[in-house]
Amino acid sequence: MEITLSIAIGVLTASGVWLLLRPRTFQVVMGMALLSYAVNLFIFGMGRLSIDKEPIIRPGVPLDLLHYDDPLPQALVLTAIVIGFAMTALLLVVLLASRGLNGTDHVDGEESPTAAPPAGRPAYKPDGGQTS
């Protein structure tokens, strides 16, 4: 199970970093989301989650970590999920506003001069006319 968790964290981190380095803002937002998921899994893994142990103190059970589950990693990850969701929603609204103002979703706000138009869309001249 540890190998599977480690591979999942590694794949999420690598994918998140790759998307962060892309020129489009939506890809950057998705990369940040993947990185936050990787960090959440890392916190869960470091929290030594155990099965069939009490998360709260109960009468008659000794007060040591052998009989209880640590609720702190769960609380941290739950808080991180809520904050991450709110930040993703905010970044998507900013992305839409930026695209509406600039007409592009590039991170720097400018299209690459050597970039070809996507398939199925005509290229546009700087004066606003279409090319053939």
C-alpha cells in the first residue's frame, strides 16, 4: 500500500509541475489543483492513518497512540480541501475575466507570434481580417 501511495503522490506531483509550466492559464490552475491533491495525500500518508481505532477518547481505553487514530491529519486535509476548492473557483473566475479582457488565455497575455491557429479555426490578421 505504501508503494501505491508513493507512486500516486509522485504522479500527481509530476503532472502538477508539468501543467504549471504550460503557457495557458487553465492548465496552470489544473496543475495547482493536482499539486494540492498530492500534498493532501502526503499529509494523509504521514499521519499514519490506521483502521479500527478510535478517533476520540473513550472511557476504558488507555490514553496512548496505540489505541487511537490521530485526528490532526484528517482535519488538516479537510481544511486544505475546502481552501483549495475556494482558490480554484477564484482562479477560474479570474481566468475568465482575463480571457474576456485580453482575448487570450496565455499566462503572459500575448499569443506567440509563431504559433499556428488551432485546427478548424482560421488565422486572423492583426487588423482583424481573416486570412485564407
